Amino acid sequence: MDSLLGLSKGRITKRSGDKSEIVEVPKYELISSHVGRRSFATNFYGKINQQLIQSVTGHKTESSFLKYINKQREIDPDALNKAFLDAMR
């Protein structure tokens, strides 16, 4: 019945410095601006310039940014091979 009402269990801190508690509230009360920022970074990674995304999220290093969006640095072996061959010419 709770899922029909849109209630979700989650951890909430009412005031700064207070301990958090688990409550059952409408899902929208559990969403923060941080969720939107992380979703933006994850969804647009590889589609727009990574430096622009990092400027939005505030990450100074690539390694911390990749940890934030739960990705590993991916190396395209074909692109690496082409770059190597081009450098050797």
C-alpha cells in the first residue's frame, strides 16, 4: 500500500549537526541537488567535454571525478595503436 502512496524509506537529517534518522516519506523529500549533479555527470560522461563536467561537479583531478561517477579510465586500444603509429611516422 505504501508504494501506491509514493512513500519511501530513507535517511534524513532535519537540521545541521543533528543525527540522521530513517523515516518513511514521499520520495521527493529524499532527493537533493547532489543527486541531480551526479546524474548529470554520469549521463553526459563521454558525450561532452570532461573538463566542462568536472567544472560543474567541482572535481580538480580526473581520478577523483571518475571515482565520483563510478567509472574507470577506458583506453581505446585501436585509438592508442593509431596514435602510436602516427607518432612513429
